[in-house]
Amino acid sequence: MSEWLTIWQLIDQLKPGETATDENEEYTVSWKHSLFFEEEDGNVHKDIILSYKCLIWHILSKHAPLEEAMKALKALKDG
């Protein structure tokens, strides 16, 4: 998992195609043409809501952890 970031650090570091989640995994944010904040229930917000400033975020990895990948590979081999 990546380091925890403030909203301002997240805005600075999030790259197109990446997704981040807050500490409680209630919200995700992604960068398309602008930042999109999405709540757990799927509601999308195109603007930063002030309450989001107090959350801490981490950028989600596009890759599975090695242990998870090895388990998946073993499951495929075992059929």
C-alpha cells in the first residue's frame, strides 16, 4: 500500500488512470479530465467537497501484491 496523503498531496500526485481511496474506504477519487470523487453508493461529485479535506488518502496500486498473485497462480494450476 502507498503512503497516506492529504487531499492536497493527492491532487498533486494522482496521475490520469489512477484511483485513490480514503482511510475508511468510503470514497474513491480518480483523475479523468478532472478529479471525480465517488461515494461508496456510487454518487459522483465533480468538485472537491470541503469535508473531503479532512480525510487522508492513498493511491491504489494497479498491481496485486506478490502473495496474492502467487495464490491466484497456484489456484489456476490446481484447476
